[in-house]
Amino acid sequence: MHWIIGALPILLLLPSAIIPLLYVVTKKFLIVDTVALIFAAFSLAISFHTISLVITEGPVTYSFGGFPPPLGITYIIDEASATLGTLATFSLLLSVIYGSWILNPKWRYLYYTATFLLIAGCVSYLYTADIFNLYVSAELISISSYVLASFYRGRGIAIRAASIYAISASLVLSLLLLSTFLIYGSYGTLNTADLALKSRDPNAEVLFSGTVFGDIILASKVALALILWVMLFKSAIMPNHFWLPGVYLGAPIPAVALFTASADIIGLYGIARLFLTVFGSDVVFEDYQRILMTILAFIAAGSSLASATLVSLQRNVRRIVAYSTISQFSLALMGVTTNTNEGVAGAIFHLVSNSLGDMLVLYSAGMATVLCGRSLECLSVLRKYKVAYISLILGFLNLFGVIPILPGFWSKAILTLVFIKTEFPAGAVVVLASSGLCALGYFRVLISSLRLGVTEKGTQEEISLTIPTITLILLIITTLVLGVSLLFFEDLRNFLVFNVGNSIVDYKRYVRVVLGV
């Protein structure tokens, strides 16, 4: 059944072709919505199957065309990639459900096409053990993100934000391609497990790729510096964050919620995988790698505090979510730089908890936008709709990270304890300080939602809220079940702290699973 893992990206690409054809032939919105929902649900089911397989059997691999690595492209699905892959497909399902309610039926087929392309790229990016395939997947993610960012093409802010992102991302990704050339020219391979082996033992000889071709030290140093800049851009870590607030402000609500759980996490995953698994401890240029990690820790700390300060100053929900996301991603990056099982596990789980919090806030705020408008005061109309109002409160409390029954508490607790354990108390201070600054923005929103006298828009027909309510109920259940499970089930905590983190840090297992050496 391992073939089904390799089939997931293909399954996600199919609706991108089928849905536009269905719309052209039938012109039936219900058929298009149903097909999109079926494919999204099936993709999530495969992701659940994959992560259950990883939990019971350990990392699994799939070689395309039957070509053994490093000759062909190989997927490796371990605890970290399976977790984030499940998050991406879960966010896809919610985005499709919510999009079927909030988006203009005439253009929904285009939205579905872009979202499936986006998640196909994300899944391929997370699973791949080939650095060129990583680049191709990143390009697919970026192209589909351009489409989603400019979905409201009649709005100047959306076109401006999408243009800035498209131009800058195209330039930045060319650096990733250049890095791929440098690595292949010196190592003679693109397989990440092969690279992990040869970066630690240049004399190692692997079937089909042989030994290294040239000076791997100089090539690796240049390539890693370029890759680092690319990954910081992809996850909007300051100072490479300039594109994200505009995109979050101009894109559709379900697209923004999708970004925060898929496209925007790939930079952090790329840093963890490439700088810890592939080019991590024991490499022949380890001193240089440590310097990069130290610099990265300071960049992440500064980014977290600066973006948290901006959160406290915002009066727009989307901008609050944008700068909050930058701050939370920066905290996760600090966890990655510790190069420990617990630190990486805390970082990966922080991406998950942040995504859940963002989706709760965005989807509930989207209801307020439809009912009243975009101002903070319009959130007060949600008090009539208990599920939406509870979602808004839970979302911000989860992002704040102070209640043990919510996953946001556990991810921040793990990161804080790791920083103390690794004798980096400044990291713990950054977590607490950034959380406090972000809370100023979060609670400003909640206080605004208590304002009296705000009325809903006058409409000729009643707006059905069944679909967004179902979306929010699914999110509430998922968030609470995850948080409560972490509180009461030690096995889940052990899986998170040891298995997920170890899948990134333990390069020997990675090499053994992929190459069998």
C-alpha cells in the first residue's frame, strides 16, 4: 500500500484539471463543489493513513518508477513530514468547505484549481528526498500562491500584493535553483540522504552516484547561505517578511487560512530538513554550520519581538494574523536552531498550533465580514452566533498559549523548556515577551467584539451560516481534542517530543531508511 503515498500528489493534481473541465461542460456549481470536497476529503484520508503507517511501522519510502535512490526520485515520509502533510491536507479540506460558502460561485472553480495545485506542491515538498524536486515543488507552491493572492483581481491591494510576491519570489527561487546546481556540481547527487552521507564523509561511495566530484566545502558554504535566504523569505522571517502582510490583506479568507497551514510553513521545514538532517551536525564544515545557526537564532529572536510589537499596534484582524504568524514562525525557527529533538519537535508542533489558531480566527472573522464588514467593531455581531464567537476566543487564546487544554500552550511550553535546558535563557525570555506583546493585539480584538450597537448589513435574503458553522465546529473539535490529548496522554507527548524531533535530527536513520546503508 506504499504506492498510495506516492500517488497523493498525483491525486491532488487531478482535480486541478478535472474541476475546470467540469465547470466548462456542466456550468453546475454544486457539481464543482462536490467534486472538490470529495477529492479534498480523500486526500485527508490518505494523509491519515500515511501518518498511522509511520506511527506503527516507522518511516516509509516510495521510489518513483521503481528506480532505487539516488538514481530516481524518492519520497520519504517520517514523523515530521507526515505531521505537516496531514496539517496541509486538513487545511485544504476546511478551505474547500469554507470557500464554497464565501466565494463567488462563478469563480470558485478557479479557486479550487489553485488550492489543489498548492497542496500538491506542499505534499511533494514535504515528502521528497531530492533537492531538485524540492525546488520544483517550491515553484509549484509559489505559482499557485500568486493565483490565490490575486484572486480578487478587481482590488488594487490584491494585485499589488500579488505582484510584489510574484516578482520577489521568482528572484529568490532562482537562488534555490543556483544552489541546486552548486550542490550537484560538487557532490554529484541530488538525493538528500546521499548528500547527508557525503557531507559527513566525502570518501563515501554510493551506488549510481559514486563519490563527490569536487570541493564540497566551498560549494556547500555558498549554497547554504543562498538556501538560508530563500527559506527565510518563504516563511516571511524578518527582514524577508515584506510580502506577507499585503498578501494576507488582499487574498480571500480561505486562501489566507490555507497559506498559514501549508505554503508559509515550507521555509521553516526546509531549514530544519536541510540544515539539520542533510547538512547538520558532524558535517565536514560543521563550524560554518554552527555559525549560521547562531546567526539564525538572533535573526529569529529579533523577528519575533519586532513582529509581536507590530501585532500590538494593528487594528485589522488580517494584519494582526499576518504579524502574529511572523512572530510565531520566528519562535519556531528559534526552536530549530537548538538542534535538539525537543527543540525541533516544539518548532514543528508550534507550526501546527499556530495554524489551528489562525484558522479559528480567520474563519470566524470571515463570518463577521460577510454579516457586517471588516472593521474590528463588526466582530461584535458574532456574539449572536455562539460557535463563531467561541471560535474567535479559542483562536486567540490558542495563539496566546496560556491554557493547557489548547495546543498553543504545549508548543510554547516545549520551546521555553528547551531554551532553558540548552542554556539559552534569552530564548525563553523572547517567548514570554513576544507572547505578551501579541496578547495586546489579540485582546484589543476581543474587547472590540464586546462593543454594543453594531448591526448586520441589510440584505434582501437571509445569509445561510450552516457551512461556516460546520467548518468552525470541525476546527474547535480538532483543537480541543489535540490539546486535551496532550494533557492526558503521555504516549502522544512522547511521540511529539521524541519521534517528531528525532526524525529531523537523526541523520543516520534518514540515510539508512532512504539508501539502506
